[in-house]
Amino acid sequence: MLTASKVFLIIAGLLLMLDAVLMATHTPNPLFGWPLPCPLTLVVLRVGVLLFALGSRAFKK
């Protein structure tokens, strides 16, 4: 589960950097015209954090 959370967090980090570049250049989101930051980015970030919390040792105690 921790491996999956790392993958989701890496993908979310890359998407957040892309969103930051798009916001800085005032370019609209190429994905369905959604607002920035993209809701897909936020969902991937939430899933990564949730999986990390569920897979961590502190949650299991």
C-alpha cells in the first residue's frame, strides 16, 4: 500500500507542477477545460495521502 501511495504522490506532484506552470503562463487547462488546479490532480493527491495514512505504522497502532 505504501508503494501505491508513493506512485500516486509522485504523479500528483508532477501534475501540480504542470498546473503551476499553466497558472503562471495564464494558459487554460488542456484537459476538458477544467479549472486550475485540476480536480484530477487533487483527487490523485488525496488518494496518495489516504493510502499513505492507511499504510503507515502509526495508523496501525
